[in-house]
Amino acid sequence: MRNLQRFLFLLLLPVAAAVHGQPGPEPVKDTGYLVVRRIIIEGNIKTRTSIILRELSTVPGDTIYLRDLALTLEDRRKQLLNLSLFLNVTANVKNWRGNEADLVFDVLERWYVIPFPIFKLADRNFNQWWVAEHHAFNRVNLGLKVTQSNLTGRADRASLGVQLGYTQKLLFSYNLPYIDKRYHNGLGFNFSFSRNREINDSTDFNKQLFYKSRDFIEHQYIAGIVYSYRKAIRARHQVMLNFYHEDLADSVATQHPGYLGQGRSRVNYLELAYQFTYIDADSWKYPLRGRQYQFLLSRRGIPPLDDISDWQVRAKAVRYWQLGRRTFGALGVRGQGMLPEQQPYINIRALGYNDDFLRGLEYYVVDGTSFALAQSTFRYEAWNFNVHLPIVPGKFNRVPFRILLKAYGDMGYVYNKFPGNGMLNNRMLYTAGAGVDIVSFYDTCLRVEYSINQLGQKGLFLHTKIDM
């Protein structure tokens, strides 16, 4: 009971602070204003000026009150940084003439071609690999992925990857965010092929079990196309059509007939999905102020390619607050629902997979068709500094670091009509802990967390993605 009270305190702390926090300063009563004459972009060599202007919600002719000028420039500067095309952006006002002036944005472009070596763990997280799998090197994926994040200067992204090791994979993708002159419509496509000698074929007491072989026992092909519509800055609509082909060794299908369902060793199906995303935050990669929402509706199985058949709904909402000069709070909820309730094993992965997990339950998975997850985090920015690299070329020799201390609490629930011996299914789950986030450029984040779960288990966990 005491642990539950502590968890609820952590969960509600950001909300209480936001509601009862000190009121902000009174607005400055300034009737002065400026009219934007021109918007000037400087420093862009690769990126087209039209792409940069499209991301600004200010256009020539707009009126900005002087009392709002500093906040407006900072907001527009962050809008450009959210493109993930620039290391830094500065905003200034120049050429004042009466009430008219120019807004000038000076951008510092990134390296856009990045050959990135692949060192990826086959397991769900670092701790699962290091502790449960005894950091076995044969459970590591090695390879090379080359990404061009601004191929033609229109923020279009192309990726080609070759991966060897635990999972052998070949992948290619291309996304062009705007294909029309109004910069509203986008198009992309992707293809991947993978094969494995080992698969997670079942679960026992919320622990993954694996089927191993000397030969490749699973082959998977995925091909898809994505249409996107983005009229304004914050909202994006996407329609995705994907084709899946999965081929399983007969020996696996015989021993585990529920893996693909009905004892099948091969399935083909189409997936049609719609996704809506809304982000109104200071940063799209590591937000501290603002909000974001996401909704997904998908149909897997469209005749005649309907070996897998289900409806799935997913939703996510996160709110971020600045509570003080260096303190921040975040509260997020997400969930999933799926019908029908009886599904092949590959379709019942709920909590513990990808980004859907409770901090402190990294060693467990909770299978089911539906789940709900709530997470709360309190952060304090302890340090913010730059490290100078003397050998690196001038514009890349400053590496920014932000170090934030945090406390957090999570709560979740997974529904499974056929839970088997799952001790964490169909019951309320809760965890809590404290940690450190280390944030740098190129959207990198290292999380070091010490967590405790409702089973009384404690541990130190490492992650490389933002927690909500």
C-alpha cells in the first residue's frame, strides 16, 4: 500500500504543480508593433529556401506586437530546428523603417549524408540482453545504414541499410514530404527483407521463449507506400498501405500452431492504416513544454490477402509543463484496442515491446490484445553546456549537452482473454524510479534509470530514446 501511495504521488506531481504553480508575470502593456516586410533566410546551402519558409507560421505582411516579438522569434526559431535539418538557428530583426522590418533567420546546416554503423541488440532493451541473455554476441546485429536526410534539398529522406548477425536484413526507404507546389501533400515508400534463425515463439510467466535452429526458420517481406497531408505546421494526416509476407519453417508451425494461427507456415496480408499526429511543443525530439497527440486506426486483412484479419486502434496523448526556471513536468497516456480478441501469437504483443513498457518492468512482457499505460515524469535541468572538439571542422566542433535529473512513476494494464500463466496480465501494474537524461545534438538521448516495480524488484536500466 505504501508503494502504491508513493507511485500515485509521483504520477500526480506534475499535474498538481501545473495547477497550483505561481502565476506568470503580467503582460507588458505595449501598443507598439512591427509589420513584417520580408523574411530572409541565410546560411542554407543545400536546403531550399521555400522549404524553410514553409515551416514558418509568419509571412510578409503579418503584424507582431513588440511585447510579443522575442517570444515570436524564439517560437519560429524552434519551428525550424524541429525540421532536424539544422544544428542551430538564429533569429534577428533588421532594416527597421518606421513600423516595418525584416525578419532574418540564419541556419547552420547539418551533415546530411551519414554512413551509420549498425550495432543493434536483438533483444527488447539493453538490460534484457546484458543480464537475461548474458550479453551474448550472437544476439547482436551488425551492418551499415546510409541515410541522406536532405537528398534534393526538399527535406526528403532516403535510407539504405544492410544488416548481418542475429537478424539478416536489407531495407530501403524514401520519403518526400511535399510533392505539390502548395507544400501540403507528401509521398513515401519502403521495402525490407529479413530472415532469422531464432524467433520468439511463446511466453512463459511473462518471459519470452525462443525457438532456435541452425537454418533460417523465418523469412519476412514488407513493402509499403505512405501518403501524407500537412496543411499547417502542427498537424499531419497519413494513409499507409503495406503488404506483408511471412514464411515460417514447417517444424515451427507444427510445434507452435498458434504462432501464425491455425498451424499455418505462411501468411500474406494487406494493412490499410490512417494516422493523425498533432505536435505543439518546443521540441519534437525532446519536448519540455507543449503537447502532442496521436491516433491510429488500422485494418489488417483486405481480401484476397487476408490471412491475418483484425481491427486495431491506438491513441497517445502527452502534456508537458514548465513548472519553474529549470523544472519540468510531463504526463502521458497511451493505449491500444484490438478485435477480435482471439489472435495469432504474433499479434498479441502489448506491453514490453518497442516503446510500450513500464519503466522498471524491462525484463517482462505482457501479452494481450488491449492495454492502457500512464506515465508521469518530473525533470530538473541540472547542467547545460558545450564541449569543444579541436580536431573537428569549425561548424561541428561544438557539441551541446543537457543533463536532466528526473523522478517518475508509471501505471499500466493489459487485457488478455487467454492469459495462460501470465502473472502480470489482467491486473494493475505500477512502477517508479529516478534517473538522468543526457541529451545532445543529432537528436541523441541517453537515459540512465533506477527503477522499482510492484514485485519489489529493483535495477539500473539504460535506454537511448525519450521515455514519452
